[in-house]
Amino acid sequence: MNFTAFTVAMGWLAVVLSTFSVYVQSTRLRRHGVDGVSLTTWTLFFYLGVFWIIYGIDVHSWQLVVGGLVAVPFEVSLLVGLRPWSRPEVVVRCLVVVVLCCLVPAWVWGWTGAVIGAGVTGTLMRAPQLVRLLRGGAAAGVSASSWTLAVTVSALWVVYYTGAHLWAVLAVTAFNGGVSLVIAVLSNWRHRSSPLVAAVAVDLL
């Protein structure tokens, strides 16, 4: 891989910000409870985190490996708070999704297929909140700041993947970054249109 100092720096910055994002979510859960936090989303986050660690090892990307390893304790903390043992069907269903979207494509098409499948899984994770916001649902429990941070992290990864010439993961990251941007804009607009909800959202951050 052909890195420049700039792309390497953007990769490490993405690691720092993505870790901070997961830390904020875990802190929020401890302070305010699990309302608005999805077990399905965070179970998929955990499974995909393991996938990206393995992928990072294969492509010799320390940023992906370290970013995944540092985030794991926070993801586990979130999952423990969500009590996955009380809903084992969710854990199994998420595992089936990852197997079908990542492992099967990896076996058939190699890493390119696996990365695209991981991107599809990432889109599925964002879909419920996006659909709810598009239908005019309340934005309570949806943090515009967190989603804006997710967009920033995606942009940093895109720069890094460009320098690393990892085109498949660049494409899926850019697409899911775009979905995150739509969620951030819609949630911010809905918070602003409802002063009461906005006040609650600010208190949760």
C-alpha cells in the first residue's frame, strides 16, 4: 500500500474520533439508560468490528486493527447494558445477517465481496432510524451530534482508503457516510422543530 503522511494521519484521526463516538454512547447508556439504544444495531456493530479487525490484519492496516481493538471494550459495555441474554433471538438473527452478508460473499468472491457485504450490513443498521425520520417520526433518542461525528469519521476513512488504494471499502464507507449525513440533517431539523425534544436531546449529550 502506498501511504502518504497525510493519509496516515487521517486514518489515525478517524480511529480517535470513532473511539470517542463509541465512548460517548457507552457513557450515555450508563447515565440515562437504554431508551432509544438498539440491541440490534450494537450487536451488528460488535460483529462488524470483529470483521474489520480481521480485514485490517489481512491488508496490513494498523489503523483498522487498532481502531477495532480499542472500540471492542466500549461495544461490549454497551451490549452488557442492553442485556442481550434476555433477547437471544436478536443476537442469533444478527449473526445470521453477518454470515450471509460477509462470510458467504467472502467465500465466493474474496475480500471484495466480504467488504461489500459489510457495507450492506452497515446500511441495514442505519435503515430503521432513516425510515423513521423520513416518515416524520420523532427524533427522541437520536443524537444529531453523534451522527454528525459519524459523518466526519466516514470522511476521514475515505481519505485514508484513497491513500491505501482500498477501493471497495472506500466505496461502502462513502455510501454509508452519505446515509449518516441524511440522518444527521433530518434529526437536527426535527430537534429544532420541537423545542421540547431538542432540550431533551441536548441533555443526553
